[in-house]
Amino acid sequence: MKIYKLLFLFLFSSSLLLSCSKDDDDVIDEEVGKPGPDRNLEVEDFIYKGMNEIYLYKSYVPKLADGYFTTQADLNDFLDDFESPEDLFYNGLVYEHKVQDRFSFMTDDYIALENRFAGTSTTTGMNYGFAIHPNDDSKVLLYVRYVQPNTSAASAGIERGMIFNKVDGEVMTLANYGDLVQPENFTLHQAEFDENMDVVDLDKTYDLSKAEYTANPVYITKTLDVDGKKVGYLMYNSFTADFDAELNNAFNNFKSEGITELILDLRYNGGGSVESAVDLASMITGQFEGEIFSQQQWNPSYQSYFKENNPDRLVDRFNNKIRTGDLINSLNLDKVYVIAGKSSASASELTINGLDAWIDVVHVGQNTVGKFQASVTLYDSDNFGRENANPNHKYAIQPLVYKSANALGNSDYVNGLVPDIEAIEYINEYKPLGDPSEPLLAAALDDIKGEKKASYLSKSPEFEVLDEAGSDAPEFQKMYTDEIPPVLFERLDY
């Protein structure tokens, strides 16, 4: 059985796709994929045939129907109508109903993609967002959500809650804010809010440098004493498979400390490995081993094949081991608090939705992103696997291949999962993460204490958020799984 890498919005960003480096003797044909009178269409041909094979929404794209093109020449005429591989993929083959498919994507450098899946990126160490300036809607503020340890930002003294209005002395605006933080080195100019919520310049700058960094997603683990109850708090920022052992160790600590309540903070978690999500759910519970955690719906050809030949392939089940073979440290809880909101996607949503069929899940925060589909990495090879990929280029496609539902059939939450306790994280009211006074954590703790307030919506303005760090990364808000079967059909050969 071939192993492929799936991104699951259940989606962008990490599992057993290993970090690779380009061999010195790799020769890439620089003319591949370029328009011209004598175009080489091998990339476009691969893209079409991959989408024809396994795309979830294949039946909604007429030109992907089996037999639509009867000869290779007919197919080439179609492919040649598009200016580039990207044009073909996004404008010719991806289902145009964007509410359903917002997440299929492609890359011209699958090695960089694989590194990102493994949790490695080039960064200053800041996790940040951009928001509209409260006093001038043509200007932009950068605000810091958290800082990774042992990075340039940490060494410079940057902390959660800081805001910046200039980069290298230039005011951030709607026109330039993204470009200003692209260089490998840049200087941030700090500002602050005054009592009237005006932005005031501070005479303080921070020099930052980007470097390759592998982030441990198990960001904070601690045990709080709340009215005599031991409450575990876990901030988990990505379902990165390479750190499943660290996640399991965190739960071992919770077990040894005898926690009876758990608060899982996924507010900045955009997704990752489906297997890691299943394992996390099994760590929280433990009493449902072998039961259905989630169910899969593929395109009609694959769905029929699985039903007839391997029906168990259509479900993910609670289990008792992580991928290393180590036993899972389970808490056997029948209730969990999950902090989640506008940056929580794919595998985060899968975890919430999957658990909700079995235990009491108290969702604190805001609506989540709304991604319930998985995608797979397809390479240009006879069976679309990584082995023997075409050496002439580094293109790969990441089409959606199935959608997921929980054991009760709940799926299609295009508007996200709705919170039980609505609470907003206001930029000007940031507190240290994991501190009981931090507003979202405080909302969960209040419910545990039976002291729920009438509202957790501050009178402070909710700034209009434009963007967040990493939104241009291929793994942003994606979810993947490690196992799909061999392709069902021979690659089309006219």
C-alpha cells in the first residue's frame, strides 16, 4: 500500500513527510510549465491526470469526467489554452464553488512544502497578525500573539501584546504591510494605545532576523489549582506529527498530577496531521478505543471502491498508541474545554467535532474557520507518489480528496463551529497566555467554578483583522493524514 501525505483542513501545517534537501545533481528543466509556441505540457498533463484521478469535486467539473478527452492531442489542445500550470489548476480544474473548495492548492517546490509539513520554516519567531489602525483606516498595525523561544524575536525582547506601526522607519499601510516584513532582516518600531485608544509612537525599535526554525507545537502545559480542582491547561499550536511524543508526554504529566479538568487552547492552531488529531482525542478520553472518531466521504469512484473492498478505510478510530508505538497516556475525561476561534481550522475543528459525538465539549471563543475537507500531495509519477517523481520539475498538487464527518454524521460546517461561550480576544487587552487572568482562559475557568458571567464581550473595540503570520504558507489551515491506498486506476495514457 502506498503512503501519501494528505493535508486535512479538517489543514496550513507536518507529519511523516520528511525534510528533504535538493541533491546537487538535480537538474530542473527551466522551460517546463512556461508558455510559448513549443510548450512543454508535462506539468499540465500531470495536473490534469491527478485531478481526474482523485479530486473530491471531480463530478462537478465536466472536463474532469472520464472519457471527456478521447486522445492525448485533444487533451493537449485543452491544456494549451491556459497560460501556466497555475492558471490551469486554479481557473480550469478547481471547482468554482469557492464555498466548497477554498483550500485546494499547488506548489512549484514540493521540497519546501515537505519541510513546512515537518514544522520547519524561516521565521523571526513572532506569531503575529495585522489589524486596521483604529484612527486611520488606511494604516495598519502589527500585533504580537506569541513568541517562539530561542528565536530572534525572543532574544530582542518582543512579547505578546506589543504593537508596531512602522517597519524600517516606514509607516505600515494597506498598500505595503505585507511587503515590509518580507526581508530576512528588518526593524520594527513600537507603538502603544493611550487611554483614548489612540496609537502613540514609542521611541523603541527591535532589530529582527529570520532563520530556519522548527517549532514545538506543545507551547504551554501547566496545572492550575481552581477552587480545589486540578485543571490542566495545554496550548497546542499545530498538529505536527514529529512532536506527537512531546504531546503524549504532556498528558503523562497531567495524569501524574491528577487533573480532573482540561482546557485545550487551539486559538492559533490552523491544523495539521489527522493522525495527531485522533491521538489527541484518544489522550483526552481513552474509554472509546476502537470507536469511530471520524468518517470520510471521497469522490464516487473511491467511495464505492472502499465500501466494496475496505470499508474500515472510511473511518478513523480512537486508538491506544501514537505512531511511534508508544502507549497513549489517556485521561478518560468525559468533558473538555476547548478555546478556539477565527484562526482555528482543519485538524483543530476535526478534534472538536470528533469529540463532540462522545463527550461534553465546551467551546470557548468564536466561530472557527470552517474546513472539513482533506487534501493529498500528488507528485508527477506513474502512481502520483513521491518515489520516482519526474526529475524535470518540482511541481506538486494538493487537491481536496475527501470530507470528514464525526460519528453522528456532523459535517459541512462551512461557517465554522459555533462556540458555547462566546468570548473575544481583544488586541488591547492581551494578557500572558496561560495566566488565569487571560480573558479566554478566564472564561473557561469561570465555567469550571460555576461563575459564568453574563457576557465575555468587552466594551473595547474589536479591531478589524486583515491577516495573520503564515497565511501565505502552503500548509496554512490545512489538515493531512498519512495513509491512502494506491491509486485505483492506471494513470491515463491516451
